[in-house]
Amino acid sequence: MSPRPDPARLGTAALHWPTLLRSRWALLRQLLVREVLGRYRGSWLGLGWTLLTPLLMLLIYAFVFGVVLPARWPAVPGVAELGLLGFALTLFAGLIVFNLFAEVLGRAPTLITSQPNYVKKVVFPLALLPLAALGAALFHALVSFGVLLAVLGLLGLWHWQALLLPLLLAPMLLALAGLAWLLAALGVFVRDTAQFMGMVTTALLFMSPIFYPLSALPPAMQPWLLLNPLTLPVEAVRAALIWGTPLPWGALGWYTLVAAAVAVLGWTFFARTRPGFADGV
């Protein structure tokens, strides 16, 4: 009879992910800090780039899609009166959600292959690497949301539904965790994954209602756009933070169920393929 496998040697494959989080919380926090600070190490502005980058993108996109190629948005009371500024705020909210999504999908495929020492030399809970990347992307998004809420407060457009922002983002974060695990494992064996995800994120950007409203599409096409995992979070965040309109709770419920399934699928794939990472890197 073969001896019982040692969970420490099996790494994260032998641990259920909630157990992993409870037992490795301090390590995850250290990885998160390293992810956030390491990106700007040696630069003059440091964390200032967290604010500057989305603001520069906002100015460029607002000029292109608000002046050169003006998008027609539905007249929302309190926002329509602001003209280009109202459009810029609407655009900014959508870009924050997209950047959160794109940062995780862009980083995930190389998370394992870029850390061969963790795979080969150290008994390390590799499943924390995708979670740390997700946490860093969330940190950048929260900074941008803070800027957005500050501007909305100065303009008197703050809505009480803004308090529900964590609840609105939770389903997407759950889906992103699953996708990060899935792509991190897949990137070990299929190195083209990183390049492919670059095309996917670009497609998601222009196939989601960020630069144009969902109502601008023909009615027959609108249900197809809802299949984009960005569409519902973008619409819900705008409704809560800017427009003050009712939230799509029914759709968010279904989104949460799908996100949970994606998280389970991603974790399972990561855990099952974990023993082959050493050969892949």
C-alpha cells in the first residue's frame, strides 16, 4: 500500500482555497504589497502613476469619443447637464471596471512561468500568486474609484447606492479569481496564452458598453452584448455611482452563480495541473 501523500508536497492541490486563504493570509498580504510597490520601484512618481495613468486615459478617450466621435448617451438627470464632463465621468467609471478586468487577464498567464524559483526550489502555495495579482489590480481600481467619488461629491452627484459598490464588484472579483487560476495554469503549458489574452481584452473593451450605451445597439444585438462579462458590472457601477438608477439585482444574481462556477472551474484546473508546473517552467 502506497504511503499517504503529504499535503505540503502537493502544494495547493491538497488544500481547499478558503482554507488556503485562512492559513496563508499573512503571506498573501506580503505578496500583495510586493505586487503594488514593485511595479513602480525606481520610478519618480511611484504610486502616483496609479492616479496619473487612468486620468490620462480618461482625457484621451473623452476627447476622442466625446469630441471627435461623439457618442450619444441617454439623458440622465443631473449628468446630461454636465455635457462633456458628464460623459467623461460615465466613461471613467467604465474604464475603471475594464482596467481591473484587463490587468488580471493580462498578468495571469505569466504568473507561474515568471516565478520558477517558487515552483522548483521552495514548497510554496502557488495559488496565492493569482490572488495577489487580483488584489493589486483591485487596489488600483479602488484608488480610481476614490478619485471618481471625490469628483462626484464635489459636483453634488453622490448617490447612496455608492455604498453598494463592494457588493456590485464581488461577483466580478469571484469570476476574476477563477480566470486568474485558470490562465496562470494554462500559461505554463501553452505559452501563447499571454498573447491571446491581449487580443481578448482589446475585444472586450470595444464589445462592452464603455464608449457607447447599450441602448445604442439594435435591440436584436443587445442580448449578445450581455454575454460580455464586463457589460453587467459596468452598467451596475454606473447606475450606482453616477446615474442613481435602479440596480439590476436579478441579473447580478445570475452573474454571481456563473462567477462561482468559473471560480470552481479555475481552482480545480489549477489544482489538478499543479504537479506538472515544475516540468512546464
